[in-house]
Amino acid sequence: MSSPLTIGTAAMLTLAPLMWAGNAIVGRLVHDLISPFTLNLLRWCIAFVILLPWGGYVLRKNSTMWKCWKQYAVLGVLGIGCYNALLYLALKTSSAINVTLVGSSMPIWMLLIGRIWFGTAISGRQAVGALLSVLGVAVVLSRGDVNQLLGLHLVPGDWFILLATIVWSFYSWLLARSGQTMQGQESIRSNWVGFLMAQMLFGIAWSALITGGEAAVGDLVFVPSWQLAAAMLFIVIGPAILAYRFWGEGVRRAGPATAGFFANLIPLFTALLSIPVLGEVPQLYHALAFALIVGGIVVSSRR
């Protein structure tokens, strides 16, 4: 059962998108220095080492985590192993702004998945908010020209981020329901470090498997540099550790449906950061898309 949206919860659900917007920017900056699956594997391996002193207890043989290892494996594969790998893969062929705008279809996926797989009713406000978000996505994909929707051609990156958005929606719902489906895990779920470590264990294993495939086909790229080191430091501390902490707690308090609308703040933050960092000046149709996305957040979050 979700709680009313408080200032603290809203702050958590806002800080996570801010950090993930920076993740899209930085990922775009270093896409020539490191291949996407390798980047995802390294970020989580470093985060794992950093958190090990505080969350290593969940890896012990007598840990209660092993009783629910299948659920942790699913969370790890979706949230750790797949989502960010698909995001970095999308950034190889699409701009940071377009990637985050296509990802703003998340609210409708959150509502549909909640209705179909978890039997959660969709309120009128949520439906209107989702419609506004979808219209925002349509505006950016059509580049502001309605006629282009008839012959719309998506670049590979757009498809990858769409798949990533669906994956993240499932992850958020499973995260919110973990208290009901994972019995005897209160000691781990109450400690966000331990809960994240349990997910990382399986997510890293999946990421290593995918990275091995990347290397096998000759697509692995790794060019050590100070720029890459600085990017990794930010990605690990911000988007990996802190953002997952804020998002997990925010979803627990507000519920995945409400949290999904806050994810649409990512394109707003990405556009603001892209101007000075990447030189990607937003167009007029971006402004219209932003207005629709914000409208969806306001309508859906009101009680």
C-alpha cells in the first residue's frame, strides 16, 4: 500500500532522475572510450567493492538471502544487468535527449504492467497523466511534425531504450512487491546496502556473461584515460549507488505507479545538462514535449 506523497519522498524521486540524467550525459561522452556492456559491468563491480564492507554480510552461507535467491536474481538481472546495459547501448546511436524522451513512456508501461500482471486498478488521473506523457513522446519522435508519425523511422537506440523502459517498469513493480513476495527478508530489506548488494551479486554475474559475448564478437572497447576514470567515479557514486537508494525508498513509499511519473523528470534534467556539456541545444518541439511530460506528472500525482 503506497503512502501519500510527502516532500521527502518527492525529493528522493527527484534526485534519482537528476543523477540518471547525468548518467545519460556522461555515458554519451565516453561511448567512444568504452563499450556499453563493459561500462555497465565495471560500474557495478566498482560499486560492489565500495559497498562490500557494509553489505557483505548478505553473502555469507547462513544469510537469509539464499532462501529467496531466485527473486534477488530476477531483480538483479532486470535492474542491474539489463536496464543500464540497454541504456548505454542506446546511447551509441541516439542522442542523450532523445534517449531520455523515449524513456518517458515509462508511466504508461508502469500502469499497464501493474494492471495486467499485478491486478492494480488504473485511476482516471493516472490515465490522463499517462496520455500526456505518451503525447510528449510522440512529439519528440515526430520531431514536431505530425506527418512524420506516418513514416516514422526509429534509430536502433530508440528501440533499445524502449525495451529498457519496459524492463525498468517490471523491476520497479517487483521492487515494490518484494515485501509481500520475499518472506523472511526483513533484515535485508531494512538495510538498503544489503538489499542492493543482494541484487548486485546476480546482476554482475549476468553483466559479465553479456560482456563476455561482447568481447567474443569483437565489440569490446576499453581506452583507459583520465576522462573515463572521472566518468566512472561519477557513474558509480551517483547513478549506481545513491540513485538506486533514493529510487528504491521512493518506490516503497509512493508506489511504482506514482514513481513512474517522476522518471519523466529525466528528459528535463538531461536537456538542461546537454546544453553546456554536449552542445545539444533543445528545439521547440522539445519544449512542447517537456510541457506535456510535466503536465502528466502534475495530473497523476495529485490526490
